[in-house]
Amino acid sequence: MNELRMYVEHLFEGRVLTAEMIELKEEIYGNLVARYEDYVAGGMGEAEALAQAKASITSIDDVLAGEGEDAFEGAASSASEDAEPTAVHASDDDAGESTCEEGAATEGAAATVVQPAPATASTADASDHKSPWLKILAVAAAIIAVILVATVLWNVVLEPTGDQLEDTVEDVVDATVAGDAGQTSNGNNQGTGGGSDAGANTNTSDTPTFSDPEDQREYEATMAVLDEIDAHDPTTLQAYTGDSQPSSVFFENLPLGSYVSTDETGSINAGTFEVYYVNVSEDIDGDAIDRAIVYNAAAAFSAYPNLQRLNVVVHEAYDEHHDADVYAFDRSQLERAFANASGDAVTQFNSSLFESEASWDVVRQQIDRHDFCDHQMDVAERS
């Protein structure tokens, strides 16, 4: 059927062969072959059968216009019905009538050719196109749902629990510091007014006991730092006042001294020094670390008059090296902060503050204020 194939190709000349158009072309070709075979089976000559098959579709425009609904569905039966009158005609008149009837039937068939298959293919293609998008939307919705659940869990459960635990430790620490200060004051008053100093050495509060071992460990580590600040003897710092620059040994004798890294602690220039605290225990509450760092900065500026800037690097245990917190304290700024907080009781850092406990206690009183130390750390913090 090469001639029918060429005829169909001719019908589609100049048209863009989309998937639907190719499918239509193949369907028309199959229809014409079926017609041809039916004509021949009915007794028609091959040449006439070929001509009649071609005459059934003379233009693809009629097909694309959609004139008629059952063109291809009834193609085979129409061809069979048309072939029978041709086989049994007895005269030229009958042949003429039969030929006319065949022509009319053929024209009717051509006029009613439609393309049901492409419509089905388009539907299938649309379904194929929709399916991946539906899957993508479903996956995106699932991811968004997981993110929302995780966010709610963090904001409602995990973070409040952690904040509550931290606040509890801070409250206990603040209460203990206040209690110790009150007991010391009470003992001093008793010693002055009543002639007895028994109250000064009496601690009526027991160390809190927590049901959670981790809470107990954090409390004890935090209180150890705060006790070190309160018990630190400022007169021991007088031995360093003749030097122009601090050393790692100086900071090793201050709170958090056990965490000083001698390899990374040292002078930056004539007026700047950097102290590096490494592997600081995660059990120590952040408030206690803040107080110890501000305390050490005040001590360093008081012991070394040439020191203008103190850089502090804090690397907590189990953190990556680059996760260290960095602070930079400026002498002038910190002096102004202490002057404002103490009502000008401390206006300048110098070695005279080490001469007595009373003088240094004015500094230590500001250190005991959580809001004061927290603010100084915020000012000194570097990204």
C-alpha cells in the first residue's frame, strides 16, 4: 500500500507533525487501507478500489474541522456496504446509480471523519502532566507539615523547658548570693552591736538537692565559680602591679583560671592583651561565666595601668573551635560603667583598689548584679 501511504503523506504536507497529528495520520492511513481491501473483496478492481479509497478523503481540513462524529468508527462497514452494489450491478444504468450511491456514501464518510483518538491522547497527556505536579504538591505539603510540627514542638515544649531550667538555676544562684550577703551583713552587725561574731560564721541554709543529677551538677559547678569570685583575695593581685603587661599566670590566679590556655593567651600589642579560656565546662551557668569575665577584666585593668583593651575568648567544651565567643573590653568604657553603677564610688581602675577588702568590695558589689554584668558582656561581645 505504498501508493496509499504516499497519498496520506501528501494530505499532511505543510503541517506540524505533533504527536496528535501523527496519530491522526496513521489512523487515516489505516482507514483507507481498510476501505481499499473491502472494495477489492467486494469484487472491485484494484485501480478502481484505490481511486475510491482516495476519494473518501480528499482534504485533511475536513477532518480537522470535525464535521461528523462517526467517520472512522464506521469506515470499515461503510466500505463493505459500498462494495456490494458494485459487485452485483446488471446494467450500465445500475452501475451509474451504484456509482452515484457509492460517491454519496463516500462523501458522507469523508464529511463525517473526526479524530476521537487524538482527543483521548490529549486527555491521557493531560493526566500524565497533572500526575507529577500532584506528587510534587503532596511532597511539598508533607515537608511544610513536618516543619510546622517541629517549630511548634520547639517553641512550645523544648525551648520553654530549657529556659525554665536556666531560670531556675539563676534564681537559686541569685538567691544564694543574696542570702550569703545578708548573712555576712547580719554577722557583722552582731559582731559590732552585740559583742559576738558567732552569726558571721553560721550558714543557716543547706545546699539545695536536685532530683536530676544534671541539675545538681550544674548548680554545684555554677556556685563554685561564684564562690571563687566572692572568696578571691584582692591583695594577691598587688604582686603583679609592677608589670606593664599581664601574663597567663595572672589570669590563672583569677576565677576560671583553670581554663586559661597558656598557648593562646598573650599580648597583642603594647596596650592590648588577649586571654583565651578553653574547654569551659558546659555545666557552668552562663550568668556565672559573665560575672567571672567582667570581674577578671576589672582586675586586669586595675593591676596594669598600661592595659587599654582586653580581648577575651571563651571556648566551651564540646564546641567546635570556630564556635568560640569573643569579647573586647575597653578600659574607658568599663570605668564609666562602674562609675555609673556605683554612684562614682569607683571612677578609675588602679592598684589602690587592692589595698583593702572594703575597697575591692565596691567592685565586687557591681559584679554581683546580674543585669550589670549581662549588659557589659553585650557591649563587649564581638561577632
